[in-house]
Amino acid sequence: MAASVLRRPAACAAALVSVFAVIVAAPAGVAAPRPGVETSKGTLAIILAAEDRPAVSRPTLNRLEMDAWAKGVPLADALRTYAETVVRNNPALVAKLPDGPVSDPDITIDGIRYAELIDLQRVAESKKISFEEAIARYAWTPAINAVAARLRAEYSGDVADIAIVDGGRGVRIGFKNGIPAGVVELARKLPVEVRLFRDRGFSEAELQATLKVARDNVEGQGLAALIVARYDAEHGRVKLAVRPKTALRSDTERANLVSRLRPAPPRNAAIDVVVEVDERLGLAKYDGYLRGGGLLDGDHILCTNGFNLIKASTNEKGTLTARHCADKDQYFLYRNHSNYATDITTVSRWARAVDFDIARFSGGSMTYTRTFYYDLNKPRYVHDVGTSPVIGQPVCKFGRKTGATCDDIVDVNVDITDIIDNGKRYLGNIETDNMADHGDSGGPLYYGNRAWGLTSAGLDPVIGDTTTWFVAADRVNDAGGLGGSWNIWTCTTC
């Protein structure tokens, strides 16, 4: 794990405070854009300043930072020493772990899970900022998912977009029409600046419906080899990138194909649909190495498993990996990481999802657990499954090829149709920038102790794109997934 950057405690304290010191304002509209800069649809109606709510208190972290600076050691080292001391003084904290000990203390510091603090160290490394700044900017972010879930449940016909912006310092929430009653108080639960937009003219649900119609239209014409469909909820745009089945010999042929693929105007005129043809577009499935994050060795492919599963009605266990791994091999040899290697067992394919890149394997002679490897030889418990992912929030993944890496979510609900591969659909994906490579397929996407998804695929690097897709973990029990009887096995009491 990379060492934390040392800096003066006063500077860190300023960074911690600055996130929560935003002036209250309520402008009537959006300032005029600079030439060539695209602005959000709708009107900025309300800014909820971060200072207009209870201040975040992190006394233990502040003290540890001061101690670390005084001793000339990174904050990460001071945190680990503190955590080990807490567990040593209170062995009951680890004595009740149902599947045995894990590599890091399962404790909370100033309301932040220790597992999340470890992940924030990688966020800092990825963004080339200090560990202290990563805590200041991103430690609050798990709170947004409960707020997003409530907004999407209670105002499903009006929520247009939800995103973390300004490098973790703020949140943007947009609505189709006016801002519903009750939204302001809900938004006040977030400890950063929240900007509320009205009059977007479309909802998130309408964008998803428009995307489905447009994707089905392009699929049905039989002219595409690969389709990547996503929507831009800030600007009200559905975008389809298409690789044609046959080579295009001229600009005229390209223009004719775009014209044929362009679907009828959407029912909501506030939504734009854009179709782009790109012959370089290629899908690179991360065919790599099956506890979650363990090694799966097949006859034809090597993959990583993601998380373990449970069928509540029968207490039957299974494990989860990418469907495209299961397409290659019906059986895998499962191996733990080297420090935990006690046996090798065979697991067999039992079910493959129809619409998502997930598959269930079961059997074997080893005991299934609620833990997963978040890094090489480092397991931790799954406490819950993430829902309502939001653009701009940090996530991490583990895979055999590239190990543990972290980055921000850049898109949600991205649909892929790989028509050349027997028309298979990879729907409902979380998108990040460069986090994985060949060899990582099926591995866990997580943040702290929360399961977010499985590594699926990315755009072929030949086109210069660094996109990585992960099938969302909450799609496991969808009708197009493994059905409602199977869920990722979590330890809610750990």
C-alpha cells in the first residue's frame, strides 16, 4: 500500500474545513456559458451550502494526523497502529466474526469504516492527492446512496440526475419540473454543497426508457456488430456508439448508415438521441482469474470470482463470476490466494443470467464465507450490497492481472450489446475509467465493505479509450439475472 503524503496538520485541517464552508446562495438561473462550453439543461434553483448543517467531527483522525506529523510517519501508518491497538485492547471486536479473522481490523473510526479508509488511500494514489485530502473530499460519499435511493423511489417520475461533482466537494441533483416538497430536507443530510436544478424537461426514468427503445431499434435492424448505449442525465442525451457489421467504404456509406440507425424522435422532445458509428469500437472482455476475489482456473479461461451467494429459503451457497467466463468453461478449479491456500476444489456452472454479465457456480468441498479479497492475500467482510450508484463516487476493484485499483464512477446504467458474440447483452453496467485489464474478469467491485459489482469488460485499448465496465451487484436477483431467490451473502452484524 502506498505511503501517505506528509503535510502540516494545519494544512490538513484547512482542507477538512474547506469542504464544509460554502456560502449560501439561491440564484435565479445559471450564469451565461463561456463560448464552446456546454451547460446543463434546466435552471439552477437552490444551492444548499455545506455550512448550513451540522459540522463533520473527526476528532480521532485529527489527533492521529497530529501524532503522525509529530513522529514523522505517514497517516496511514498511524491509522494502522491505532486500529491494531483498539483490537488488542478489545478482543471481542474480532472474536465474533462468523467466518474467522480477516487481514484488517473490522472497526469504525469517527464513523468511517476502517476498510473505507484503506480504500481512500488508493483513491488518493489514483488522483495524485494526499491521503488527508482524500478523506476530506471523499469519506462522506457512502451517504449519498441512501439519499439517491430515496429520491429515486419517492420521485421516480421527476428525478433527472444525481451526481457527485467538483472532486467530491459537491452534489448535483436535477428534476424534470419543479423541485418536489421534501427534497431540500433530504438533501440536507449530505455534508457538502448541494445544487438543485429544476426544469430539466426529462426524468431519469424517461432517459432509461428512451435508451431501451433506441437500443432495441438498432439491434433489430441487423446492421450492428457491437452497441454501447448510455445516457447523459445532465444534458438529456441518449448516446449509442455502434460498430457496423460490414466495413464502410466511403463517407457516403457512413452517413447513410447513421441515417438508417437513427431511431424515431423520442416521445419526450427534451431528450436528444445521438448515434455514432465507430469501426474501431471493440470489446475487450477481462478474461482473467474464483472466498470472493479468489482464483478460478478453467480449461479454456482464467477468471476471478466476485462475491459468494446464498439462497435464503434453503441456505444453499454459491459463488458469483462473470457470465462470459461461464460461457467458456462449465467447471473451474477454485484456489485461495497463497497465504490462505488450504485446498483446491472444483465448482460447477449452475446458472447464467440472460441480460447481465453474471453467472452462478456452486459445489466444491470448501466452506463458503462472507468475505472477499480486496487485495492480494487481504480479505474483508461484505456488509451490504450497493444500490443507487452515483456518478462521481469512488469505487475500487480487485483482479488478478491489475490487483486493487480505485477510481470514480463516470456513468451508470450503461447497456452493451455484443451482437457478434451471439447477440449477448451486458446491461446495467457501472462505468469507470481505466481500472482493469485482461485477466480481471468476474472480480469484485467494492468500496469499504460494500459490494458494488463484478468486473465485466472494457473498450479495446486500440481506440485509445480507457473505459471499464462492471455489472452492478444489485442486478443479481433481477428477473434477467439469477432471480429473486439468490443474493450476495452479507454479514450485517460484523
